Amino acid sequence: MRVEPEKDGRIALIQSDIWIGFPRAEQVLDRLQGLIEMPRQTRMPGLLVHGASGIGKTMIARNLSRRYAPEYDPKSGITRTPLLLLQAPPAPDERRFYMHILAAVGAPSSALSLRAQSVASLEVRVVGLLRDLGLRMIMIDEVHNLLAGTHREQRRFLNVLRYLSNELEASLVCFGVSEAVDAIRGDVQLARRLDEHHLPNWRDDAEFSDMIQTLIAAMPLAKKSNLKVNR
Ligand SMILES: Nc1ncnc2c1ncn2[C@@H]1O[C@H](COP(=O)(O)OP(=O)(O)O)[C@@H](O)[C@H]1O
Ligand SMILES: [Mg+2]
């Protein structure tokens, strides 16, 4: 068998998560971009993007976070971080969430001393740090992890999200499966600020056919694909 020199590279590329900009994903990105560029206000609007597992939520979140990567400003000596992408902790635990944020922004600290701090002082630290970063948007992926907690824990966690968004005048964006929608609505004030964007399951229609064609076109296949979509 003849091994083409670039074969491994092509296979790696096909297996990697290359972004395909199909319209329904671009629509969400456009909405998110509108939110992140919005002038600061006391009650920043946000978005709850929901849909089945595997529909492309995390890919959208990662794409936006690449577009708004931290930038070092040599004039002020400050690194601006417009967007923070976090995964909701496996259960709605405030302390864990704050520690997770501190780790995500690379705050120097020893885990031991953090653990000794009260939730209130962690909160002060997180808000101060995030404010210095010039944050404009907080994105929480896997927000359905919230459902692992009791009703009371869920409410407390949602409270934290609302508080952070208010304090920082940053837009809050949550991604999760549709089962999480009711839990988020549990916080009425938060629900009022979060618009919903549903990503429906794919159906065998023109949009799906286009997506498959785009996908195939983006793959560096050795031979032409004869995958046909009914249309
Ligand atoms: N825009 C996209 N471009 C390319 N591949 C995608 C895209 N959206 C989803 N996928 C594929 O579908 C898989 C599942 O997407 P993911 O974002 O993890 O779904 P979710 O977070 O909704 O469960 C990805 O690993 C990727 O292979
Ligand atoms: Mg995901």
C-alpha cells in the first residue's frame, strides 16, 4: 500500500474539531457578539443557549472565546480579558465555582490558603480580579450541572451568577441542555435578563443537507466523498 506523505496530517485534521460555520451556529455567534460589544449597563442582558447534547453548544462557546482571547496592552501593562468561559461545577457549589474562576484567570494562590478563606472573601477577591481584567462576558457551559444540586443549592448558585453579572456589568451567557431551562427560570430576576436561544435537533431538510456538504467540503479527503443527502 502506498502511503501518501501528507496522509497522517489529513487524518489528524479530519479528526480534530475544525470549526464549520453553518448558518445556525453563526446566528448564535452573531447574537453573542452583539452582547459582548454592547455598552455597559447596570443590568446587562444575556443569553441562554440550549439544545440537545452534541448539537454544537460547546463548539460555539469555544469559537467565541477564541475570537475574544486575552490581549496584553503594552501601554498600560494590563492584560485585558473580555471573555471568560467556564464550565459549571459538577454540582452547584459556590466555593468551588469561585476557586475555579481564580484558577481560570491564573490568580496566584495556594489551594490550601484559598480553602481556608470564607466564601465571602473569595467572592470579594473574584469580583476585584475580574473587574481588573475588564471582563465583558461570562460564559458558563454545561449549566445543567446545576440540576445535580438541591433546589436551595440551585438558587444560591444562580444568585452568584446574577451577582457577578451585576457587579461586573458583564453579560451572562449559559449553555446547557433544555432540561436546564426550568432550573434557570427558578431565579426570576435572572430569567428576565436571559433571552433564550434554542438549537433544535437536526432534521432531514435543506439546512441539514447544506451542513453535511459544508462538512465534507471542509475535510481534506483523499478521494471524493460519495455521501449523498436526500435532496
Ligand atoms: N460548528 C461546528 N463545526 C464543526 N463541528 C461541529 C460544530 N458543532 C458541532 N460539531 C461537532 O459536534 C460535536 C459535538 O459538539 P459540542 O459542541 O461538543 O456539542 P454540545 O456542547 O452541544 O454537546 C463536536 O465535537 C464536533 O465534532
Ligand atoms: Mg457541550
